[in-house]
Amino acid sequence: MDCTKCRQVNPPRARFCLACGTVLDRNCVRCGAALPDQASFCISCGQSVAEEALPRAALEKGAPPEGERRDATVLFSDLSGYTAMNEKLDPEEVSRLMARIKLEAEVIVTRYGGVINQFIGDEVVAVFGIPSAHEDDPVRAIRAALDLHALVRAMSPGAEERIGHPLRLHTGISTGLVVTSTGDRRDGTFGLTGDTVNTGARLAAHAASDTIVVSPATRSRVAGYFETEVLPQVRLKGKAEPIVPHRIVAATEAQSRFEVMADRGFTAYSGRSEEMEVLRKCGDRTAQGRGEFVTIVGEAGMGKSRLMHEFRKELDRARFTVLEGRCQPDGAGTPFLP
């Protein structure tokens, strides 16, 4: 697919030009099928187009003002052994391999609510929290990194015999204050400056092959969601004091902030006696064969999840079978996910 602006040849499923970022044809983020302008869902796989990656023009329209201070998480992923790969593979094969990685990386990062800010050679730079912020941006960034690493591992068998080593990524992730500006071809979709950006880049350079290393600030925000291993303190270039990075070992079973809090232990539960009594009566009627449907509505932080937790805890499991489902915020674009 040729870019109409710079004439760069792009892979068939590309939605943005690899050279200049110009929006190409509208395609489904899941299966790559071409979409008519009026489509709300993909006619091939049912993917909602409302959650697709925003075109560059839309991103710039929603971009924060010049010089705005934002809390964000920045991800840097590099391909290990990229120089050796260029020595042993034909340049066209390297180009096709990198094009596939970049295309799939954009799908993965978009799925978790982030934005691919820039591709620099073999490096993927993504940002979470700009232009739209989520309370769990650091968690989303690490989940995206895990998927990126799995993607490259799956691609490795076809090339590692000729390269002489497996294809792997190494990733650095940092969370904190950044100053934003509208980017260009040199700066990426957004211009990002600040110690958070520098730390993420340095951690990526420090990370071993197939390793995700996070800053102390990121680790404190994702505790409970992931098992981590503390690494020896390192002195990163440009920083006056050494830092103690952490390696991501694996994701835990926790899927929400409430589950993380439950693992740590709650304070004594008080109040909500009227609401609890309503639920108990509904439970009694249900046990007698009279079905009940209850909705609990309230502002964020009002204690809806805790109320349900306390109610489920006191149910007699010999009388009740509890089936539970939830909608994850980073899965809004996946049909039938709940």
C-alpha cells in the first residue's frame, strides 16, 4: 500500500504510513479488513470500530496543549540483536519483519488504550495517559509489553536459525510527570520531555533480553497486579542518584484494584446496614425459588464492590452457587468479552 503523501510502500494491513504517519485506508484493528466510512463494526469479525486507533488528525485534535504537564507511563521496547540480524538477513526480509512487528505493536498498544508515539529503527515507543488518561495506565502499559514480548517470541522460530539467536524484545517502562507538545516526524505523535521519558529509555537499554524492567514509581502503581523481582540498584546515565528497578515476573490473578485491595486485607466493615438487609432478603426469596434481580448504582468510590464482597462472603454456599463476570476497562473494544 503506497502512501499518498510520501510514496512509502507499506504492508497490506497498515493503517498509518511507516515513514510519515499519514493515515492510510480505514482497516479493522483485529483482522485488517477494509472498512467503509459508515461502518460501526467490522463486517469480517465484528470488532467495534469505536475503539480503533485514532487517526493522526484526531490525535492531534485531542492532544494536550503545548507545554502541559501530564502524568503518563512511557514504554520503550527494543529488539535484541537487531544489528546482527541486519548482518545475516537480506534487507528486504528485515524490512518485512520489522513492518509486521510495528503493525502488530500498534494493534496491541491501541487495545490497551495507549498510543504508539514513535518507531525509531527497531525501537517501539508508546505512551499511556496521553491524550486520554486511565487510572490504571501503568498496568495497561505492562500488559501491552507482555503481549509485545509474546508476539516477538512467536515470530522467532522462523528466523532464529539463520540469525543464530532467538528474536526477543527488552523493555523499559517508567511512570511520572511529562511535559507534552504536538510532535512531528522527529519527535513522534507527541513531543515528550522530562525525567520520566529519560528513565524509561535508560531502563530499556539496561534490560536483558526478553525482560521487562520498570521504574520504582511504576512498580508502586502496579503492586498486586504483577509479581516483580527487585534488581540491584543501577546508576542511569544523566541521573544524580541510583535507582532500584524491578523486573516483571508474571501477572497475578488480580484483574481490578478492588481485588488487589482484597489481597492486602480490608479494614473492618461498617455501615451500609440497610443495603445489606435488602440483599439478604432478596437472597432469602431467591432460595425459596422466587428469582430476584438487583442493581447497585453509585458514584465511583462509594463502596459498591465492597458491599457485594461482604454480601457474597456471608452467603451459605451450600444453598447458593455464585457466578461472577465483569467488564474490564481495557477490553472495551473486544466483542463479547464479558
